[in-house]
Amino acid sequence: MDHVLLAEKRKGLRLSDLLVTVLLSLVLGVVYHFWSSVYDLFKPLFFQADELVYGVWFLAPTLAMLLIRKPGVAILAEVAAAHVEILFGSEWGIQLVLYSIVQGLAAELVFAVMRYRSFKMGTAAFAGAAAALGSFAVDIYFGYVTDYTLGMMLFKYALRIVSSAVLAGYLAFALAKALEATGVTQLLRPVTKKDYEALEHD
């Protein structure tokens, strides 16, 4: 029975997978848009305090992958969420497309390195951190860090990586675990004993 389920997991994306990914991205795209207000609230606390909540913007690729568990889902989810944010009139405009591609691809690569077989908390945290590193690469491309000293840059992106590991990693894992408990994910894929065991520990 397990080998049948494994074969099912390895199949390409079905229409239902795409629809769920897009729907999830729609919801998170709205969250992304309004998260800017939360982000701004942290700015006065201390230098680069806003980076503490930056990780929410990488939630789509990790959560989508934890739920659907198929190649391509992470990058698709992040790109779709970014487009929703753009439709809401994001101040970053078309730049978000490049950010979403690089960030989604970075998160996707972590799961790919694990051969799409590890969906533990630690893997999700690494994927979130990888997405943060992807955003750093695009920041460099657009020249957003040229005025930073080395110390300032290290501090800024260290906070972002930690935030991403926690919010796009651990939080995404907790949300996926909550959805697993409701049985909702049975509509997406058969849940095996191994799936439940994976959600119990890292």
C-alpha cells in the first residue's frame, strides 16, 4: 500500500493541486499586502526591528509545499501570492515578480535537495531561511544595500533569516499540522502513518 501512495506523491501536479495552491496564494497574497502595516509598526522599536516580522512574506512557498508536497509548488505559490499583492497595488510593483521567483525557487531548492521526502519542521525552517537569502540576492541586484556598512548588513539579514526560519518555517509547520489534524489535507493527498509521525517531531 505504501508504495502505491509513494507513486501517487511522485505524480505531477493535478488540477486540484493547482487550484489549492492558487487559492492558498490568494489568501496569503492578501496577507502579504496588509502585512506592510504590521511591518511598519516595528520600525520605531530599534534599528531594523521590522526585519523581525519579515518572514511572513515567505510563508506561501513553505506552507504550500508542506500541504501539497509536490515539485514546483513552492515557487508557484510564491509567484502567485506576489501577483495578488501586485493587484492590490503594492508599492514595489513589478519588482515583486523577480523577488517572488527567486524567493520561491530558493525555498523550492531546499525541498528538492531533500528529494521531496522531508517535510519536517527543520526542513521548513531551512526553506524559509533560503527564501530570505533569495531576497538578499535580489536586494543586491536592485542596489538596496549599497549604503549599508558590513555590520549593518549582517545584522539586518541575520534578523531576516531568523524571522524567516520562525515565521515561514515553524509557523508554516504549525499551520500545516493544524490542517492535518482536521483531515482537510485528505482532499489533497492520502495521509499515511509516516505523515503523522513527521508532524510529531523534527
